[in-house]
Amino acid sequence: MKKGSINTDTVKLYKKGTDDALAATVTYDKTAKKAVLDPSANLLRGKIYKAVVTTGARDLAGNRLDQDRDPSNGNQPKVWFFTVKN
């Protein structure tokens, strides 16, 4: 991934069912090829959250992220849900 494209504009965290991103910092370690999303507040146990990497994230060639290989659908963000264990 292009280091400058992994930031708080392109990596977001939401409580499931909301449209307001939670405050968090985002860092990218180019050597480890790892992004870290660190929420500013503790996540609540038993709650479901949604993480999103937007299409603003780019690979080393400058291509935007696209999770759908069908070009007729346009670029698609990477979205996943997780539950904080009790």
C-alpha cells in the first residue's frame, strides 16, 4: 500500500448502525505491511463495530482499492464487522 494513502480519511471505525466514525488514529508500517487502527476510547464489550478501508487507499502503483473485480460496479471499499468479546 502507498503509505500516504493509509490515514484517518481512508481507514474508519464505526459502531454498527451509525454513520459517525469513531475517533481513532491510523498508522501504517510499510516494512511490516500493516495498518493499525487505534480507537481513542475503549470499545464496548459485546458491541458490534464496522471497520472500513475506503477506495481512497492506494497500492504502490497508485491504483485505488477495489474489493469487487467487476469494473461495472465501480470501486468498492473493504468492509468488515467484528464483535468485542465479553
